[in-house]
Amino acid sequence: MKSLLPGGNKSTIMKQEDIVQYCLSKRGAWADHPFGPEPLVIKVASKMFAIIAGNNDVTHISLKCDPETAYLLRQEFSSVKPGYHLNKMHWNTVTAEDTIPNEQLLWMIDHSYDLVARSLPKSKREELGMDSIASPRKTNGAAGK
């Protein structure tokens, strides 16, 4: 099966510390432990976009995802499951292993961050210097209204 996402080559497994560092490199991202010492929750403003648990042997990362893409990723990768203790329509839990290329994992992190950052109020996006990230359009189903 051809990969649905860019960068379909297998590579070495990303270590948890590298995943955390990548998440924290996002504008406005910060680490929190709202549930105790584990899992590590990465937020933008006050909203979660990544939940990381495990160790350098096995890392699990839960990421927000639009429902259609979440479903397709689960079909493509055995290491992508419905979100553990999360809304299974909008979250996937990914086991970082050799069945999922690093480029794909990074794309999923970017996708999660973008979904959450776009959902922030305009004033918060501006405060964090995210002027170029537009909020998703909400429609009421009527053209021109």
C-alpha cells in the first residue's frame, strides 16, 4: 500500500526525547504534567496537542487528528490506534516503532499542532505571534450567510 502521507521511507525509530524536543520547538508550546508525573502533556496556550508516555524503548504519543485522516492513518499503520482514554474520533495514539517512518510521525505532530493552534481565539493566536494561522471557518450550511 502506498503511503497516504509524505515521506514514506522507513527509518530509525525516533527516541522519546527527540519527539518531546520536536513538539516543544513549536511556537507557544510548553510541557505540563496535569495527570501526575506521567504522561507528559505538550500544550499550545492551554490546549493539549500531544500526550507522551513511555520511555526510550517504547514511546506512545497521542495526537489530535481530523476524523477522516485519523481513520485513514489507522488503516495504513498498525502502530496507530484510536486515542487511549481520549475522544477516539479526534485523537490517535501512535506507538513510535519501525513500522511508521519518522517523517510520517512528524507530519502527525504538525497536523495535531495546527488543528489545536487554529482553534485558539484570534487574540491568543496574535499574543503568541501566530498571525498566519487562521482559525477554521465555521459555516451554518447556508451559502453567503
